[in-house]
Amino acid sequence: MKRIFITGAAGFLGRNLIAHLRERPGLALRCFDRGDTPRQLIEALVEADVVFHLAGVNRPADPLEFETGNVALTAQICNVLHRAGRAPAIVFASSVQAALDNPYGTSKASAERALRQFAAESGARVRIYRLKNLFGKWCRPHYNSVVATFCHNIARDLPIDISDPATEIELTHVDDVVEAFLAELDGTATDLEAGGGIRSRRITLAELAAQIHAFHAMRTTLLLPGLQCWFDRALYATYLSHVPAEAREHPLLAHQDARGSLAEFLKQDCFGQIFVSRTRPGVTRGNHYHHGKSEKFLVLEGSALIRLRDIRGEAIQEYRVTGERYQVIDIPPGFAHSIANVGAGDLVTLFWASEIFDQERPDTYPFPVGLEPASPEQVVPEPIVVESV
């Protein structure tokens, strides 16, 4: 059983690290944070195999707290271990500001020196991570993270304050730091400078705010921003973690007509769009084709007859599908297609189209596939507002 001790356990980085450690068997965790006693600190230290020293002060009301919260605590940890004759591995969460001449950076640099001296005297493996600006889930807004503050306010339609939109910051996702810490625990970390391989992203405050505003606007625009980059995915996940419970549910705009209803779900220029429809019994949708657009149909509930015909010929392909078996039907361009509800209840279908529907250039042309299973009065060929499926 490997014994892990974590200082600053209730902090942003501590909570994320603990969540991962608790998923692993064979570990015994002990945590220390503000409010715990010196005796608890000593008891945990003398038993620890690995110490993650994450505690620290970065925005105190009194600058003197930098000395007590950063320097004195680290010196106390080294002294306790020295007196006990213990040399556990130590991973220290320092800051890139340790290289700067400010009270916070100076205190972190002093803590680093104390740990290096302890390593030299005891032979303990000490790894010092000079971390950049961290962001991710569970980060406290209006404290020391502009990402958390922006996400919190924008998710609530509150204003944000940007003194200089051109200011650049360098951001690191908390999960990447945790991954590096776990590699230290597993003995798979490289011998390079601690944290040297952790990825980061430079971004201006204006760009950061614009990206988070775009995430927030998805509720109405349904436009999914590009998520190809790790940073975009991590930032979007962080934004969602700050959305209040009452705002996590939002309705889609459903367009109703005689056939049933249809609603757009998500859309993106490089992806196309997803929409869902509910079709009444006996009703047929479609009877049209596209020149460039391709589609996929997936029946989620009910029974459907999907029919395709190359507009250059007479042969008809038929596909009977039900919601009991997830089966995707590809719709190529140049093929007239229709989907008929041949069941007793409503037909619920998920559609994907390779491009966002444009009312000015719909690329949708009426063309009967053939004899449909529905009666003429049940077939409603007029296009719906969003799409003519």
C-alpha cells in the first residue's frame, strides 16, 4: 500500500488530483489543508511515501502571508522529515513567477530552495513544477483565474472586466498537470525539467472572452465552435462546469407542421448539422434530392420505410428500419429520397446533413421517389422552415 500525502488538498489542483488518485487501487491518501493542526501534518508526513506539496498562498490580504503560507510551511515540511529521518518523494507545485521579482514569486523561489537543500541532504527525489496559469473544472471564480471568472460571469450573463484586451496569458489545463503528477507517482516521468513537457496555450484576453461568449451563444445559435484543438475542448469543458444548474437545460426551437415537428440540434461549418424530427403515422417526408449535400438517417423510435432512387434511373432501393435496431442509412447526392412512417405510433428520426441548411441556397429539389405507402392526403410536400426532410 503506497501512502500519499497531499497538502492544499481543498484547493483547485488538490481536488482534481485527489479525484484521480481515488480511482486507483493500492493507495492510502492523507490530506492536509487550512484548519488542520501541526500535529496532523507531522503524523501524515512521517508515514508518507510520496508527498504532493500543493498548498500555497497567492492572493493574501496581507503580503506577509506569502512568508507563512509558502516559505514557512515548506520549511516546516522539510524539518519534520529531516528529524524523522524520512526521505519520501516530493512533488512541489511552484509557479513560473518564481523567476520574477515580486512577493509571490520570491516566496515560491524560497520554498524551492528549501526543498532542493532537503533533497541534497536526504537523497529524496524532489520534483519542482513551475506551473503556468491553470484552468479547468472546480476552479474558483473571482480569485486568481481569469478563465474561471470569465466562464462564471458569461454563463450567467454578467459583465466581465478586461483592462487590456491585447494582454496575453499562457494557460495550462489542470488535467495535464494531474497527468504529469501521476507519472511521477508511477515512476514514468522523464528526467527532464519537471513540467517541461506540459502543453500550454498563449491567448489574449480578448480572444479568450470571445471564445467563451461563443460557447454561451450555442444555447441559441446551436453553432458548435471548432473543437479540433485540445485547448478548445478543455476550455469548453471548463465553461460547462461553470454553467449553473438551472441553465443546463434549454429547449430547442421545434418547427411544427402537418407532418409533425422538426428541431435543429447542433451545427458547425466544418461538420454540417444534426436535427431531429417526429413524424406522425402514415406521413411521408422528403421526395427530393440534393446536388452536393449528403445525409444520414437514424431512426430512434417507430418504424420507417426509407426509399432512394437515382434521379437518372427508375430503380428504387427500400430500407425498412425501426428504432429497436440502430441502423444508419446513407443518402448520397443525386438520389431522391423519402422516409415514411409505416408504424402505428410516432416516428422519431435523427438526421445528419453535411452542411448547414441555408434558406438562400437550400440545395433541395422536389422529386418523387415513386409510389409511396401513404395516401395522397397524408403526404405533405411543402418544405418545413428549417429543412425539407
